[in-house]
Amino acid sequence: MVNFNKFAIDDTFEYYKNQFYKILNLYEDNDMYGYMYAIRIYTELEELPELIPELNDNYKFVIVLDKLGIILNGLISFDTPLQLIKNHTFESMNLLDDIRGSIE
């Protein structure tokens, strides 16, 4: 098991914030393969509690996964309004900051 220190946790959460932003850009660009990228990020996030046990009972983390699921569905169909995708993206990024602050 990996022992995450404060800097590793900061870097990890910053990485995932950047991935949400990249997924938003894929949606804005109507990238027909963007959903594949979002699936990879979703899978990584699902497994993150194995590395950071504090995430196991964190309701904000569950909300982030739910929001990413909505974004993912939008990338599959492209029928979700852009503003909704943006809202979920930026709310997720803010939640990741909140989660990071609660772990430190």
C-alpha cells in the first residue's frame, strides 16, 4: 500500500482537477472519443480510495463520482447542455479542493 504524504495528496488532487478540465474541453470540442478518456478517469477515481483510505466514507467524493458519471453520459450522447457540463465540472473541481483540505 502506498503511503500518501501531504504533497502527494496535493499533487493527486491537482491532477484530477486538471483531468476534469480536460474532459470539459473534450466535450466543448465534440470529441467523439472523449468518453473513452472520461471512462479512464472515472475508473482511476473509483480506485483512489484504495490508496487514500480517507475517501472511503467521504460523501463529497461520492458526489464527484456521480457528477463525473453525468459528464460521461454527456460525452456519450452530446445531448447534455454545455452549461450543465460546465457546472458539474467546476463543482467537481471545487469538491476536490474541499476533499483535499479535509485530508490534510
